[in-house]
Amino acid sequence: MRITLSKQNSKTDILIIPIKEGENLSNQQKKQISKQHILEVESLIENKIFKGKTGESFVFQNIKSSKKSYKSAIIIGLGDKKKINVHSIKKSIASITNHQKKLKADKIAILHENPKEALWLATGIFMNTYKFDKYITKKIKKISEVQIINAEISKEEITKMNTLLESIYYTRDLVNSTSNDIDPDTLVEEAKKIAKENPLIKLTILDRKKLESLGCGAILSIGQSSTKGPYMVIMEYKNEPKKDEKPLAIIGKGITFDTGGLYLKPAMHMNDMKMDKAGACTVLGLFKTFKNLKPKGHILGVLAIAENLIGKAAIRPGDIIKAYDGKTIEILNTDGEGRIVLADAIAYTKKNYNPSKMISIATLTGAAIVTLGYDIGVVLSTDEELAKQIIESGKEVDEPFWELPLYEDYCENVKGKISDITNSGYTVKAQTIMGAAFLKAFAGKTPLAHLDIAGTAWSNENKPGYPAGATAFGIMMFQKLLEKMVVRS
């Protein structure tokens, strides 16, 4: 799987020719396609059969006697040139999945001169044609290469995008993998592999015994129903940090399966609960990119890993537990497990690593879906500038986030009556905010941004850039964020 650059089209299965609304073939495009196809395309445009609107497409088969080196050509509409952005580009190329399957294409070329648009077209192809076939005996034919012709793109940009796509595929594979395959133990093994490949990463693994000795009663309470885990894993990355530099901490929820505990989820909602590890998998995917991209600074990846199962050892509603920082938590809902494991991870990271900022990422609340649907992630933050940077970074790579308020009175509502704090509050309203308010209590004065990706981590249908299943939403945003923000104290 790779994006490559070329001045001329080499032998390829599909040649993609993007055309904007109201425009025609460029001179460069005409040089690369057969005269017959030039006439056919111009006729379609002249007769207003093809208008160049976003997502329009027509397929042309090349004749065997042609000297051109492509088997099929596809014109696609990019839409109004004034409205083209990353999202519209992903929509314009979404139909390529069906064409690739029908034509059994292995290699695709894009004939487009605009560097940014061409790169995102190539990226969109790989994002759209991803297929999870880990458990399928007969493997599906996949695209091995997308070649960009006649666009001035730096090798660094190509390397970056190839690295991100590799990480997106890796993260999707992890999240899509079933809970009997990726359990707490095997998720820890993934962290070990990433650390082994990158000498700039120091790995610390806190197992059940170590967590008990540290007094991490929150994560232990969720993991006590399983024979595997729980774990807290810290990946500490350092690349030329400044003296006494405080790290940026990115903390991911890694519930490898969530039954809801004794607050058992309805059957229709439990089938996909292997995806409840998406936050931690996103952190793993991000750290996987560091081998090639080598960002400067001091960055922590913290994984809070457990299974939330039922059984005689499962935590009960009304139980009170003690977190790492000494706070007592009343369990009002056993299906509010994500914030509980994150509580210890946030408190431990704060005390032992003194980060400049913390960002938690989790499939935390179904209320996030009610609020913003399946396409927009939620950000809640105690740091206005950090929230702004996250939103701006997400917008640039079509991973949109929208900020909800950490309303002061709601933060007061998570205080307990017979404990310091409760894990859901005494109201069912504003649960996405209440979840973040709970986490805020463990961050203290350290700036915290919480990302709720309950709606965006998984798709039940094919969408532009996201085939049904795991999305790896957040990888590109984090990479862009690290480019933007100065990871300094």
C-alpha cells in the first residue's frame, strides 16, 4: 500500500481523471489519454451529461490496440472549485470502491496537477477501499499502489501520508478485531511491538499486581470481572526535548470488550462492543507513526486497558471504590466503566509525569451520538486554546470536532452524597458533559481536553473515507495537532 509520484503514466489498471464543475480536460490530461477518450469526455461535457459535480463518474474502457498504458479511465467530478475541501474530495472519490471491485484493479493512477487535491484524492482511495478480511479465508484483492501524475508534491508529504495511511489501516484492524483475538493481554503486546520498533519510546507496563500495590482501585474495579488484565501502559516518547520539558500526555480508553457489566447492554448494542478499545488503539496508531515522522518533543501515550464483563466478581451498582489519587467513587452505573479506568490513568499520569497538558480520547458516551451524530467528535476542555487547536487540526484533515461546555454547575453534579464523586451523576441529562466533568476532577489544575469519539470511532454503513466498521478517526487530527502545537512547558 503506497502512494507514489510520476511524470508519466506507467502501466495501470485505472486512470482517474478529475474534472471540476464547469471545466474541461486540461492540456496535461489530454496528453495522457487516448484521442478517443478525449472526444468522448468532451462530448459528455458539451452535452451536459457530465457536469463535474461532486461524486459524478463515468468509466471508459481502453481498446487493446491503444498505445496508452491504462486498462480503464474514469472521469470524476470534483464539484465547484470554490467549495473544494478535504471532505468534498473524499466524497468525490468514494465511488472508486465499486469501480475497483468490478475492474479488479490493483494499481490506480491519478491525473491531476493540483498537489493538495491530488494527494487527498489518493488518500481518499485508500481510505475508501480499506477492507477488513482478517477472518475471511478467501482474501480480497486490494489496491497496492496509487500513482499521482504531474503534481508537484514533496517526498516528505508523500512519506507522511503513506505513514498515516499505514497507521489508519493498523488502527482499523485492531479495533475491528474480535475480543477473543484482541484482549487486554494482546493489546499490551501491540504496545510492546511499537516500542521495540522505536528506540525513542520507553515502555512501562503496570499489571494487576503493580496496580494493586499503587492503589489504583478504579481500573482494578472494572478489570476484576476478567481473568485478563487490567493494565496501565505508558509509552514515553522523547526526541530532542528541551531541558526540563513537560510532556504532552495522550490517554486512551482500552476496554477490549464492554458488556455494560451488571447494567447489561441491550443485545443489539453489545455486538459491536469490541470497538470500545478505539481510544487506546488510536493512541497506539499515533505512536506507530513516530518511527517515520519523528516529531520533536516529549509525548506520553497512556493506555487504560481492561474488560468490563459480568460474573460473580463483577463490580455492583452502589459499590464505592477508591481511585489512585484517594478519591472515592460511587458506582451508580456499571456501564460507565470508561471514565473509571481513565480516572486512574489521568491521576497517575498527572502525579508521576507532571504533564503540561493531557488529552483523553474514548468511546465514552452514547449521548455523544445523540448530540452530534456519527460524523463529528466531541471535545470538552479546561484549556480554551487546546480545544481550539484540536478543532482547527481536525478541520484541516476532515476529522471534525465540536466543543461542548464544561458547565460549572454540571461539574458540581458529579459530586457524591456518600462518596467524593459518582461515575454518572444523579441525572441522565447531559451525560457527555457529565463524563468529562468526572474526568476533570482527576486532572486537577493540569489542562485537560477530553475527546468523546463514541459516534465517530465506528461506522455502521459505508461513508466517504470510512467503510463500515472501525474508522481510526483521530489519527490524522493528532498528527496535525503535533505539527501545530509547540509541545513545550
